Amino acid sequence: MRYLTAGESHGPQLTAIIEGLPAGMPITEGDISEELARRQKGHGRGRRMQIEKDQAFIASGIRHGYTLGSPVALVVENKDWKHWTKIMGSEPISEEEAEEVKRKITRPRPGHADLNGGIKYGHRDLRNVLERSSARETTVRVAAGAVAKKMLSLLGIEIASQVLEIGGIKAESLPYSSLKELKDATEASPVRCFDKGAEQNMMDAIDDAKKNGDSIGGIVEVIVEGMPAGVGSYVHYDRKLDARLAAAIMSINAFKGAEIGIGFEAAHRFGSEVHDEIAWDQERGYYRTSNRLGGFEGGMTTGMPIVVRGVMKPIPTLYKPLKSVDIDSKETFQASVERSDSCAVPAAAVVAEAVVAWELAAAIAEQFPSDQFGQLASYLEAYREEIKEF
């Protein structure tokens, strides 16, 4: 399984082409649009989310609610495109028109891809960089992740997320009885936080940052239940599933760190306080008496819940100006913006779910026969029974 995305932030549409889905898997536009709506929520989002009401359109690969086994094309229209048709159009324009509509950008913003992307591709107009490097691209990554989440759910694997920290405000680690309880609580929270006591403080921190023309980041956590043991590999470094999850988290715009299980905390503990002891019973098969390693050993799943965290830096598009240098005049200036999110951590949790779901679904499709969905489900169920008696 693999996918490719295309599209610019203010272009006509965003597109994802997915290859390798098993044939006969049920999926609808509603399954995908539901995830897109979740991505647009959250205290601290900017005006762009009021403009866009993201809906997925399935352009190919699905007929009457079932995958065909051929590539699936997903399209999300940019409603704001109508205001950008001249600026972002694909047809050539004259020099006179260019001066009028192109809005050439020569002032790179600190913390963005603007300057480095211009250097790499030789763009003197940095709009050519920022339109693609924008986090708007995560819209279709969530769409692709929604397909993966649907596949996993049909295979008995469920995913949820929560926000653990925003702007230095930390949520308490509270127990929950099931992923459903966690999902219900976080979906109802404006900051996707399970700890009601921290929720208002997080919202206040976002509001304070916005008032000051600043932005704040935070930490999100993704939890997955139902993955069988032994998915991934200890044989090849690039097939270690925990490594693939870490790379997926780090690929999300503005994410600067990833950890699995207790992660960096392991550096401060003795080995006896880190590793998870092994147990077995007839009903569950093998399991661990703790889950400090977050569902992974040796690059493979252990069958315990997968726990992955990512840290998102504050969004670099600020109302509080930072110094930069114009690439044409080389003069120093203070960067400024017209609109931005003051915090996108709650939305980023949804993106994190999507990228984690994709890697897990892809790993399952690699390891088990997956041309037909029914065949995949049967093999996976048989495997689950088999490893109980290993």
C-alpha cells in the first residue's frame, strides 16, 4: 500500500491517489469526510477553517461502496480557490499580468520551508514553496488515513488520540475504561483533552498566545488496540514498524519529535523499570504485564496497545513579527501575516491518527495475503488464533 498527494494550499483541489488496497473492502465518502471534519475542529484554529468545509469526493477505485483493487483517487476541493484563480492558475500570464496578480513573495518566514525550498528548487518567488509546504496538505493525508482507519476497524483494530500538553499546560494521566470512553471524551473537548481539569487552562493559554500575536505547540498521543503480535520485522531496519511510525509522526508539518511507550523517560530508569514482563493465558495468549515499551519489541508489535506520541512546535506563522532577510534586496525586515492558527495541536492529533493508521494498515497488507479483503480478514483471524498457542 502506498499513496501520493498533490495540490497547493490555494489551488483548485487537493488529491490523493492510493494504491494497494484490497478489493472488496467497504468504504464510503462519508467515512472519509467524517475524519476531515474532525481535522477542522479545535480551539485556536484560524479563519481558513471557516472558509473550507472539507468534503471528500471519490473519483476512482470504488464502486457501489466497495474497493475494486485498482488505485483509489480522492479529491478535496478548495473553496478559497475562487479568490486565487489568477494568482494560482496553471496557464502562462504576461509580464503585465504578473505584476498585477502574482503577488511575488521574496520575504521568507522564519520556521517555514520558504527559504530552504527556494534554495533547493531555485524559486525566486517563494509562493511556489509555501503553497505546497502548507499544512493544508494534511487534509488529503487525513483522507488517506481515513481509508486506512476503516480497513483497520473492519479487522478489529481501533485507534484514538488525545492531547497531553498545550503551551506547557499538562493533562493528568487519567485512566479510561476503553478506547470508546477516550474517544467520546476527546471528541467533545475543544482541545481534544481527556483531562477536563486541564481543558480550560489549555484554552486560556491558546487565547493568551493569540492576544499576544504568538502561537503555542504541544504533545499528542495516539493509542491503537487490536494489533496482533509479530507485525513488522527485526530482520531489516527499514521494515521495523516502530521506526516507520516514528517517521510518519515526524513527517507531519511542525512535528519535531516522536516517542513510543515511555520514550525518552526510559533514559532515566533502570532496565527493570523499562522492560515489560511476559505472561500467557489461554484466552489472551501471550501478553505483557505492563506496556512501557508502547506495544513494540524488536521493531515488531507485541499485541499490547500501541502508544505513540508526537511533539508539535508552535506554528511559525506569527502576528508577532520575527526578523528575516529579503532574498532580492537582502534587506532585513520583520515578517508578518494576514491569518494563522494560534494553535493547531488538537487538529494535529487527528493527523497523527491518520499517519499511524496508514503505516499499520500498510504493514498488515504487506505481511498477509491482501488482494481480497475477505481473504485478508480470514488470514488475520487465523493468525490471531495460531499465535495464542505458539
